[in-house]
Amino acid sequence: MLQIAVCEDGEAVEEYFKTRTGEYVKSGNCMLESGELLPDEGREFDILIVKHAERGTNADVTVRIRKELLEELLSKAEERIAHRKKETVLVRAGGSCYRIDPGRILYAENVGRKVVLHLKNSQLAYYAKMRETEELLGEGFFRCHRGYLVNLAAVERYEAGSIVLKNGETILMAKSRYNAFSAAYERFSGRNRSVR
């Protein structure tokens, strides 16, 4: 159970925590104590919030977090950041860097020396080889033609020579890639039943 002590203006902070943590507080996983005085010296709190200043002035708020809890919170935050980075790819285009969720990419197209990422609502062109883009995007994408790399989740249907995407666009599929695409799409659809 997370134990939080709030000194002064406890009601306001308690209300803040209840709106921010919602069900976590209501489910009994979090105990809030508030009052005008500091908590007993012998008691251990995970989080201690102290407001110190004269009433009517700008107040400084001190938040003390128990070391073990802080380490746990930082560890969880690092895990979330690492997970979020794994879910996105970094693309440099036109002097800027873009972090893109691969799920937003419908397909990649090779145009000259550039790769154009066709996103759900826009396009992003950058200098790269299609092979590099294929490695960057990895699983869930298939090289259906030397000029196209398709997001398997964006496929509505396919036939020899073409793939129709869920947004209605049609892209080319090399006839020599049909069997490999069919097998890859079947494996992908088996893992992701909701795609169909």
C-alpha cells in the first residue's frame, strides 16, 4: 500500500491525488493522511508533501519520496520509455528527426533515391535505401515489390499483382513475391486475429 502524508492544505492535495490516481486510491492501494502538523517522527511514509510559507504568499512545496519507492518509480519509468522507443522508429528527413509509430505507416515506396513513408494522414520522404527501411521497420512489414514495403496490418485484400489497403489505395505486388506474401500474411493474420 502506498502511504502518502500531506501537511497543510491536505484537503486540496488529497483531492488532487484522488482525481489523478482515480481507482488506485479508491481501491485501497493508497492511504492518504493529511493535517496541519508533520507526521509522527517514527512513522514511515512513501511520499511526504510539505507546504511551507505564510498563508497568502507564494508557497514552496517540498515533496519527499522514500528512496526505495523512488528507485522503483524511476525503474518503471525507464522501462516505459524503453518500451515506447521500441514501438517507434526514428527517421531523419529535411534536417529534422521524426519519431514514428510503425502502426501509422501504411506502406513505404521507393521513389528515386528516397523512401516515401505513406502514413495514415500524411507522407514523409527521406533519403534511404528500401533495404534499410525494411530492416528498420522489421516484423509486420513485407517487401511485396522492389519498390514497395507494405504494413501487413494495413492490408484489406490481395491478388496476384496487387494489394488493396484498408484506406482503398492499391499498390503493386511482384508476381514472384505472391507465394511468400501469402504465407507471411497468413502467419501475421494468425497472430493478429483482429486485423481481418
